[in-house]
Amino acid sequence: MWLLAVLCAGTAALWVIRARLVVVRVSGDSMNPTLVDGDLLLAVRRRSWRTGSLVVFRTEPGRGTSEPYMIKRVAAVAGQAAPADLGGSPGKVVPRGALLVRGDAVRSLDSRKLGAVSEAAVVAVGVCALVPFRWVTAEAAGAPRPQT
């Protein structure tokens, strides 16, 4: 009887973990040097991110890519000033429900071409590269902690 209880508990735990975690294979070099082609990214399905976080998001058809998902770094969130290199000008802020993203590589398909990304399109937030292992959180990238 105890074996059945352990199996049920283990199955439930795996189901919960699978529902929260996703592993994404990196394709391309737009996030180089943080992520390179073929890396595996461990990401958490959650609805909170900040400037500097890596996000996995669904792309919209006809916006410059045939890839269904992209991985980019958050450059600015709703209410923050839009960076000049992503189309910002004095006084221009990221609209509510949107965020601006950029690749770590100089040549990257990001908000310079895609424009603002809908917050609803974000699927997960990157935590670490699995092979080889390295942290990719906003803190690891040197992003400042938000004031509380």
C-alpha cells in the first residue's frame, strides 16, 4: 500500500514540475554569447519578468520570422522609457501590456524590427542553460534589482 502512495505522490510531483518548467532548444545566434545555437534553456512558466530577464515568447505570423517562438532579453517593460535603439524618443514609454526585447548579439531580430511584444505572448522566463550549465537570470546578467 505504501508503494502505491509513493508512486502516486511521485507522479503528482512530476506532473506539477512539468506544468511549470519547459526546456527550449536554442536555434540561431541572436542571443550569443549568453546562449548559442544548440543550447538547452530551462525556463519557468510564469507571468513575472523584469528588464534583463530572458523570455520565451510566441511570435506573430508575418512579423519577420517563421519561427513559432523566440528567446530574447527584456529591454523595457510597460511604463518604462523605450530605449533609443529600439525606437524610443524622449518621453516615449512602453505601452501597457507590452514589452520591448533585444538579442544579446549585435545583429538580432528583436524589437528593432518586431516592435513591441505583447505580454500575453510570453510563455516562460529563462533560468539557466543546461548544457553546458550557466545561469541566465537577470541578476546573472547584471540587471539591477527592482526597488520594493
